[in-house]
Amino acid sequence: MISRTLPQQEDHLFAVLSGKRFLQMEGLGNEVPFFIYPYPPEDALAVAAAKKRIKNRLSNAGITVFEINLYDLSVELLRERGVWDRILAIEPDQDKADFREMLQGMLDPQLHIAPAIRDRLAQADSDIFFLTGIGEVFPHIRSHNVLNNLQSVVKGKPMLMFFPGRYEQSDTLGSSLVLFGRLKDDQYYRAKNILEQEA
């Protein structure tokens, strides 16, 4: 894989995302139009700034991006259900494992996250879907679970997930999401690394 600096990656992302091939999801065969942008977690602030610039450049080119931050979505869903304040109140005294289990139940990707994303996408007129906030919701929501549950939800437009870590692809072991470059989040083989796509 070609090693690029962050500014080079930003230019590459814009070139790919604004290309007809990407927007029309050409050359995917029967694969889902999911792409992953893996980046070193320590570059999170620089990547957030680059993402903002990319969205502006795409907007200037007449391409609309709809972004969902998983952390913001989770808080929104918990507020809608009237449990947010209660969760904040019990968190300091709750056993960490019990707290994680409780939140995982409340934010189950199949029952809660995917339907909420489907509803929001249906209301948004956009060309590309950005999924962010992956690191902020770990370990309560695992990225491979979200991706698996979005396969039937995100249709008709390409999705790019900003992933703080590595997306390792190997002929023998398959593909794995390695969150923060340390935690193997599990195998997920259906997405393509956006940095390996041609503009």
C-alpha cells in the first residue's frame, strides 16, 4: 500500500469521493458500497479538520454528504427514550462491565442504531454517507456490529466510515478492524479501504 501524508490522503479522498466511479458505485460487483478510511488515532483532530474541508470541497462540487456521528446518535437516542440523565447519574457508581452490558442492550446495533440511521438517511437527500464517532462509542458499540447491521439499511449510496485504527487485510486471515491500532474489533471483510481505491 502506498504511504501518504495526511494532506496527500485528504487530496486522495476528495479525488475518489468526487469521482463518477465512486458516486455511481461502479465496479463493486455484488459487494456493499462500504468504504473505510483507517487513520492513526493520534491524528484524530487533524483528520476531523480534513473531513470538514473535504465536505466543503464536495459541497462546492455539488456533492452532498450526510454525516452521522455514532456518539451523538447514541446520546440522541438515549435522550429520546428519557434515560440519558439516569445513565449519567448511575455511571460513576456502576460496575464497568455491568454498565457496558446495560448500554450495549440500550444501543443494540440491530434494534436501535441501524433503524435510527435508516430513518435519518431516508430524510436526508445526499450523495455520500459518512459514519464517524467510532472510537468514542467503544466498547459500548462495536464497529463490525454496526457495519453488519447497516448492510440492509445503507443502499443506493456509498458509505465511508472514518476508523481510528487499522483495517488489516490478509489472504489467509481475512480482513480485520483493529481499533486504535491495538484492539481487534473482529473480522469484517465486505468494506474496501478508501486509500486503495483509484480516483
